[in-house]
Amino acid sequence: MTLIRDILAELEILAPLSYQEDYDNAGLLVGSPQTPVTGILFSLDITEAIIDEAVAKGCNLIVAHHPIIFRGLKKLNGKNYVERTVIKAIKSDVALYATHTNLDHVVRGVSFQIASRLGLSNIRILTPKKQLLTKLTFFSPVENTEAILGELFENGAGKIGDYQECSFRTEGTGTFLPGESANPVIGRRGEQEAVREHRAEVMFPSHLESRILATLKKAHPYEEVAYYLTKLENENQEVGAGAIGELPAAMEAQDFLHHLKTAMQTGVIKYTSPTNRPIRRIAVCGGAGSFLLRNAIAAGADAFVTADYKYHEFFDAEDQIMICDIGHYESEVFTKNLLHNYLSGKFSNFALCLSEVNTNPVRYFV
């Protein structure tokens, strides 16, 4: 039997909740983690129509990108679509989960989905975040170091970009004097002991701190483990805003716009005047991404694909880059495919359904 908490655990491996912005409200919004799952509906938004679709398809969990509860709710009397949607979810016994800016900020997340649909290669985070990494330094008998590191690697430590099982160690002498109530693995109470030890260091994502420390203490032979943690300023190359990559071959601006329109299935693109160079390097950001324009230009992007640009913001291109606004819904609607594909290989005892409801509130007259 698969419970909602099992689904959430997998989703939060992909996009940890700690990576969401302070203003966000990602996570389980309605429902109990202990409820058995009958089916999952994946959608961009959560509306009353989405709740109806979930019920019709036998799904009691909706996994969406946008949280229906974004600001605090003081009343639930159905006076607006947010309150009506939450009421309907509760009455229908449908749980609601949102993975929002945390999914925006990870490798394989929202912006990577856009980059993949555009056929970009060498895709990486456009603006990596800082202060999300911690260094663990610990001391252990030389003969135990490999086993301890192996356990730490299994639990998320030692990953730097595309490199796994990264660590550093030096050998020295550790000394200690066990007290009368101690139960030393090595040495005797009341006697000074000197042991050949390693000082070993590994990095890990800061949100894994509790798991990493529990793993260290379980794997370490000593009664009292000597270690310390250091918060790092390093950029985490796997967490941040936007993405950037390259087309297989350069395109003229009009050809790229046709390619973009087809790949993202959008009917309208607002864009600035093309520069005098072909389009090859592309920066992307799902949803409102104007805050990343300077980063896109600094990274040498020829075009910046995003949404929600305001009139005066288009002037900021200053002939250095071509801004392409494809619409908020259009930039993120394929997030439901991303989530569906991610969970498809992990659970097979209930239905995983893509929403067929168009929740875009914007209409175009063309």
C-alpha cells in the first residue's frame, strides 16, 4: 500500500522543500500524509475543474506546480475561487500538493524542461545559489574511514556537480583519555590513548544535515564521534534560478522564433528586435523571469525565453539579447509532464494521470 507520504518523499528528493523561496507555499496543502493513494493527477494549477477531473479519474492526490493556497486564508466560506477549490478538495477527499519555486530551482526542474523541449545541450543552472552547502569534517580510525564514507555517500554526501563520492582525507594521530564512565572501543578507562586516524571531509546539501549526522554516528565505531560542520559560501551548481544551454546549430532569429513557437506550443510570442548575430546560446526561465536578464546577458545568451515581461522591461534588452515572452502558462504547462515522468518509474500500483483541463486564464485573439 502506497501512502501519500511515500509520494511526497520521492517528490522531495527531486525538489526539496527547503529550496523554495521564503514567500512561497509549496508542500502538502490539503490532506493527510497517512492516506493511501488511489491515483495521482498532475496539473499546472489547482482549480475546481481540476478537482472534478481528479474525482472522475479516481485520483485522490493532485500534484501541481502552482499552490492554490499562496497567501493566508482567514475564512473558508467560498467567496472566491481559492476558497471554493479548497472546500471542494476537502469535501471530495482529494489531497493537494504543490512543488513550486523549489522545482524551479533544481536540475531537471521547470527551466530544464523548457531547455530540453528546445533541444538544448550542455544544460546548466543559469544562476546557482550560494549558502546551500555544508562541509562535514570528522575523525575516525584509519581502518574505518572507507566504510563510514561509503555510508555517507549513500545518503547524499560527496556529490560535486557530475562527480560522485568526493572526499578529502589526511592521516594523523588522535589522542584521548577515557573517563571512568566511558565505554571506549579502543583503549582503557583512565589511560591516555593515541590512535592512527584520518581527518576526512565531505560536502553535502545543507538540508540533509540531520540525515548525514545520523548516518555518521551510526557508522562510526566511537562512542563519542569527533566532528564539526562548516557552512559554505560555495555556489551549488545544481540549485538556482533559470537554465542555459546551446542549440545544436545556430539559427537566424526568425527560424528560432518558429522553432520556439512549435516546441512550446504557444500561439503568441512577444519579443524584442533581434541582435545582429545568430541565435545559438539560449537562457530560459519558467514563469516570470525578468529578474534574470542581466545574468542571461552576462552568460553570453543570444536569446532569453521566459514570461510575464512588462512593457518597460523589454527596453532592458538594449540590443544585447533577444527577449522572448511566450506566456506564463505556456512556459510552465509541461511541468506536469516532468512530474508524471519522474514518478512513473517509481510507482505502478495506481493510475498516474496527466490533466487534460486547460487552466490558462489568458485568452488570445489572433
